[in-house]
Amino acid sequence: MALARGSKTLLAILGLAYLIFLGVFFYQSVAKQGLAMVPEFETIEKLQLPADSKDQAALEKFALEYVEIEISQETGKTGRYKVKELRASDVKKAVEAGKKEIRGALKSQAASAEAFIKNRYVTGAPVKDDTGKAILPKAIPIELMQIELLTRQGIAGKTEVPVQGHGQIISINATMGFVILNFLVLAALLYGLLWEPIMKMLDDRAASIRKDIEQASASREDAEKLKQRYEQAMANARSEANRLRQEKVREGDAEKDKIIGRAREESRRLVEDAQSQITAAMSDAKLELRKEVGSISVEIAARILGKEVDQSVHRQMIDDFLRDLETEKV
């Protein structure tokens, strides 16, 4: 199936290229055929320079009327001429250098010839003189040299020359047949030698791309599964964290209750110890007080009575009195 698609694509490309070729051929051979008037252009000749290099007026007049023409290729029918504008200083230098003449032409005629050449015309048919002699063959670019040949034969200004407009992309001559034959042979060789390998390479490449796509799809599915497992693990971790937090909260509450219970028990014990110490202190204080009161009482009684008092008897009386007070909770 891939081979069929490749064949159709290649045939479409070849068909498009052939249609473009036919369009160019028609444009050159039919659509732009016509006649053009060759401008009047006298034969290029050697012009006599002014004799005196100090005669400024003569130098300026010569530079104003003529142009210098340099031949870059003097042999062959497709040779090129280069038109060079003249200045009075250029003419003076040439005269001072010892030149007597230069190759040139009238400036007005050179300008019209230059304008004609810019159209890039080629001869659409052989150009013949009045006697039927071929001056220029078909498909020759019209340059200054060709205009000069037409001028020499007396054609310029008398008759129109068949031209093909604005140059040629594909030359319509015997070479075209060889090019077409060469293209067909090359296409046959490429089809016979390279078609199957190229199609096999393209099919292998397509299979490799499909395999890569399948692997990428499988990798994407694996990644999706890993993502789901990760999300599930994260959910489990969050749930476990919540459970542990709640358990720690419960353990903290229980420990708090234990600490509070121990604190209460300790405070109760401390209170009881304090009460015991207070009771013991009160008992000791009462005993001391009893002793002090007995001694003071005996001393007071002795002073009042003015005689010695039996302390043991008196202390016994005071103890009995204090016991009576304690009994009555005084």
C-alpha cells in the first residue's frame, strides 16, 4: 500500500513537471512570437579624435556626440559590445596618450540600441537580407553586434525582424531533442535501477515510523499506569498519615489524663502530708504551750501568794484544767 502511494506521488510530480515544460514551450514558441522594429544604428566605426588636447571646446563636443564601444568578444555572432560614456577629460587623456582614433558610435543611436537590447529579444526566425542570404540564424540573442550586422545589410529601419520576446528559458533547437531524449533515458534508468530500492527504503522507513509510534503509544500507556499507581500511593500515604495523626492525638489525650491523675494524686498526698505536719506541729505547740502556761502559772501564783508553790501539784492542776478545756473544745 505504501509502495502504491509512493508511485502515485512520483507520477504526480513528473506529470506536474511535464505540464510546466509544455507551458514554457508554448509561451516561447507561440504566445510571444512577433515582429520588432530594429533601431537605426550606423556601423560601429573608428572615430577620429580631436588633434589638439588643449582645444576644450572640441573635446567637449566629441564627448557629447559619441560613445566609446569596447568589444569584449569580437569573434562569433553572439559577441558582446560594451558601451562606455565619454567625458571631455577621458578624450583629453586619450589624445595626450597618443591615440588618434577610438571605436565608437553616435550617442543617440547607441541609446536607442541599448534600450532595444534591454528587452532581451532573440531571433524568432532566420533573418535574411534582400537577396535571401541568412544574416542571423534563429534563436540568437540580439545584442549590439547583431544590430550592427543588420545595419550593414541595410535592414535596420526598413523592415521588422521576427523575434521571441524577453529571452528564452528553454532554447527551441536541436539541443532540446537531445535533452528530452536524455531525460527519458535517465528516467528509465532510474526507474529500472533505483525504483525498487527507493520504494523499499521508503516502506522500511514507514514501518520504522509506525513501530516508533506504537512504542510511543505503549510508553504513554505505561506512563499513565505509573501515574495512577503514584496517585493511589499518595492517597494511601495521606490516609495513613491521617490515621497516625489521630492515633497520636488519642495517645496524647490518654497521656494527658494520666499526667493529670498523677498530679492530682500527688497534690492530694502533699495536702495530707501538710495536714499531718500541721497536726503534729499543733500537738507540739500545745504541749509546749502547756508547759509554758504551767510554769508561768506557778510563778504567778507564787508571787501572788508570796510563798513557794509545789510545782508538781500546781502542774497537775493545770493539766487537769487544760484537759477540761480540750474536752469542752475550748
